[in-house]
Amino acid sequence: MQKHAFFSLNYAPGLLKEMLAISKELTSDDDKIIMCLSEKYQWMLDETLHVEFFKSFLEKLGKVGQLLAIPFVILQIFKTFFKCRIDTCIIYNISIYNSFIFMISSFFGVKKKVLILHEPYKEKTLVRGFFVKLYFYMAELVQWIPIALSTHVVLMSPNGEKIFRSRFKKYPGFVVGAHLTVPDYYSTESSGKTRTFYSVVGRFNKIKKIDYFFDFVCWSVDKDYSHEFLVVTSSDISKELRLLPGLVRQRITVINPDQLSDSIIYDALCESKAVLLLQPVITQSGVLPFSFMSGTPVISLENPGFSQYVENQCNGLLIDDPKDFINIQKSIDFIESNLPFLSAEARKTYLRYFHPKNVRKFLSSII
């Protein structure tokens, strides 16, 4: 019997469904899976799953708290490997703890150390602000050590694989190309909902700014278009909403739970005519395959992170500039006239790349 440990000690709720889908599809009934996750994932998981939740004790202090918690987390990692023999150690998502996971796994004789990367590198020319750039440089340093310790690196998009191969030409291990994995929640009943909104979904920060979306909404209302808009996020966007004119706020529906579950996202997508993906700095998007799963086309920037999957006027629309509101409106006009076709093609793209049935084809070598 093979035993595999899946680690994700940096809370990223959008990755959990991918992690569970991959672990389920890759392993046989004879294999044992140990999920080692940040305790912040606890609200998302069924109690029947075998999961060890890692406490960092000082999460409220942010990045400083993570640094102070390193000795406590190292002890928990050591206990995990001490309790049972592990054949494969798989890490999801960047974390300051990843280096310690691989070092301790090597100490216990683990031969396969797999690092799954969603964002191997970002071009600094696309990132604005000294502190934001500094953050990415520090993130690369944190990520470089686990890469050096790994035996396999998995890139979850063709664009990610291309970036990794260009940046780490001397990487001695195995480079595995794959795609994001999204569980299939699609049903005829839910897909039959009336599609009303043009939407944005997910968390927002200094890179993935909601400003791109709100700028277009303001223009649309000013030009007297009748579109309805939807924001689905767990981020605090109250400040940005307060800055909008009253007439603009009236056209925006906001779903803002403390925790953004898959069911909330899926229901919102089924009521959307399209999702707008306007952030310029992206290797690949987790919202994109989720949109395609629900049969929802996208309007996205024509950069490699999006255009590697979006076929213009087929499963979505591509634009050159998030400030080119006229072309965004032309994309909306096209969607209004061709929604059934675009929706069907979006769904086909999901089945081709992102459905869990594809996992073994792309990732069988890591187990």
C-alpha cells in the first residue's frame, strides 16, 4: 500500500477543490491519503475526510505571525512524518513552510517530492508599486528553495509550464504539464436559470483589483446601457462601493459572504451571461475553468494567462485593454446575440481540459 501526503499550509480556499479532486482521481482503493492543511480550511471540509489540521497559532499577525510560528509548524510536520511512512509528498500553493516540509520529508527518506505551482513567476514590469514588487521578489525567494528540493514540479497551465521552463532551465527534476482541476457541479436544472448579470467573482487585492470592473460599470451606466452587474467576493469592498455614484451602485448586486463556497459561486455563475476577467497580471485563472464548468463564457484580456484557453468569439471574447470600454461593450453585444453557442463551447472547453476525468492522464507520473 502506498501512502501519499498532500500539504497546503497557506490558506487558499480556491485550491481546495482542486486538491481533493486530484487526490481522489490519482489514488486507488489500496492507497492511503493524508491531507495536511491549514486549519483555516476546516469550515470547507467533510468531517469524514482524513485530514490533519496544522495550527500556526499566530495567524492574526499576518506574515510576521507566520515567521514566528515556524518552530511550532516544524514540530507538527515532523510528527506527521514520524507517525507513518510516506511514499510521496505533494505540496500545493506557495508557503514559507514548504522548504521545511521537503527537508523533513527527505530526512525520513521520502523519494518523491512534488511541488504543484500555480504561479511560477510574474513579470515585474506588469506590477506597480515598490512594496508590491518587493512582495513578489520575496515570494520568489520563498518558492525557489522548495523548487530546488523537489523531484517533480507540476505546472497547472501551458503558460505556467512555459514560464517555468524559461526561468528554471537547469531544473534537474521532472517537469509535468497539466491543467487546473475543477469538480463538475453542472446540472440541467441549475444551468436552466435565467442569465441576467455580467459578473466578477473571487477575492480582490492590489493586483487583482476590482477597480477594473467598476470603471467599466461606471462607463456603462453613464452611456445609458441597461446591463445588470454582479460582484461575488469574500473581500471587503465597502470602500470601493462607497466611492461609486448612487446610480452605479443601483445597478450592482453584491454577494459578500465571509466564506465564499463553491455552491455560492456556481449559483452566481449560472445566473451570469458572462464573467469579466480584466486583471493584467495572471499566469492562469481559477475563475475561468469554474465559469466554463457552468457554461458561462468570459470576457478577458488577451494575455497568455487567459488566451491559452479563451477562443475569441467561441467560448468567450478577448480584449486588448481593460480601459477599452467600447470593445468590452462590443463583446457584450456579441454575447447577447450568441449566448447559447458561447455557453455550449465554454462547457466543451471545461470537459476538454479541467474535468477531473483528465487528472490521471496528466498527473499519473507524480504518484
